[in-house]
Amino acid sequence: MKVILRNPRREIEIQGPMVADSLLRRLEINPETVLIICNGTLVPRDTRFSDDDEIELRPVISGGAA
């Protein structure tokens, strides 16, 4: 599967199938810090990915008015 990471932007290939939670552990990414997008759709951490999926991990950004 193709995994697209942000900040800095890079792409890596990882052998599937794999559950999203396992992917985050393998990449040493805290699940609370990213949104998981599979083939253009936001998905939960229990989603199972296959070899032909494109996964994007976008950082969670929060903010607001003071």
C-alpha cells in the first residue's frame, strides 16, 4: 500500500494487509496526532487496509480564538 505522510511530505510503500492501528504503531506515530484517510475517505483506526489502498496520514491541527 502507498502511505503518504505530511510534515515533511513523503511517500512510502508498506506491504499489506494491515489494520490502521498496526500501521501507526509500525511507523511510531501517536494515533491521537493524525487523521487516517484511505482512498480519499476518513476512516477509523480499526480499518483494514489492502495492498492496493492509498493511505494518507494528516496531522491533526487544532486552534481557535482566544
